[in-house]
Amino acid sequence: MMTKTVRAGLLMSACGVSLLAATAPGAYASGMPQLDFANPLVTGQVMWGAVIFLVFYLVLSRAMLPRVSRVLEDRAHRISSDLEVARAAKHDADRAVAELQQARKDAMSEAQANLQKALDEERQAAEKQMQDINARLDKEIADAEERIAAEKARALGALRDIALDTTQALVQRLTGLAPDAQLVAQKVEGASARRAV
């Protein structure tokens, strides 16, 4: 029933007692009376000490040490399960970080695409607005040129009339005779045509 360690412990105790008993009785009596084996009380104390040691050893090895080993095993099992839970949590956290980074990249690329689309739409709207403004300006310029041409033609027409009237008045004053209206009109037209060229 006894394990090897219990047997070894008993053997060592017996060897220690026999070794102490074998030494000379006077060698230790003067310096250490507790080791005087000639005294029957010392021998009894040593034997009782060995028996108490053996009982404590047996109680510890049979009752306490298995409990301590169970506690240590439970602790090791709990630590390993906690480490597994921590590893799983770290794995989940790493995966969540990777998903977050991917979502951030996707959101940035989508935002960049939306920004580029909005910029393209604004550019197209600005170009269309510029084309509309240019078309309106071209139309207004053409209308203004037509009005200017009409005003110029009216002014030139009025100028011919003024030139005819002035020429007739000058010829009449200088010569005292009324000039031929058709001849004056031909001369004024000829002079106007030469100046226009």
C-alpha cells in the first residue's frame, strides 16, 4: 500500500535514528544533550519524532497533496481555457479591425467616386451654363450689331439727306441759282460711294 516515496522516507528515518544511536554516547552529550542517546528519553523523542514525521508525511501525501495537485490542475485548466478565450477574442478583434479597415477603404473609395461624380456633374453644368451664356451673348451681340447697322444706315440716310440739303443750299448761295436736285443727288451719291470704298 505504501508508495515508493513513503518507503524511502521511512528508510531514511530509520537510517538517521540508527546512525545517531551508533555514534559514541559521550560525543554529543557535552555539547548537545538532546542528542545523548544513552538517555532513554532522547531515544523515545527521536522515535516519536520519526513516527510523527511519518504520520504527517502520510497525511500530506494522501490527503493534502492530491487536493493541491487538483487545485493546480484546475488552475492550469482555467488558465488554458482563459488563454483560449483570450486568443478567440484577439482573433475576433483582429478580424473586426480588418473589417473596419476594409470598410474604411471602401467608404473612402466610394466617397472619392461620389466626389469625382459631383465634380464631373458640376463641370458639365458649368460648361453648359457657359455655353448658354456664350449663346446669349452671341445673340445679344448679333442683335446689337443689327441695331448698330440699322442705326448706321439710318444715320447715313439722314446724312445723305443733310448732305443733299447742304449742297443745294451752298450751290444756291454761291451761284444764286437753284441747282438741279437730281444732279446734286448723283454727285452726293458718287462722293458717298467713293468714301465708303
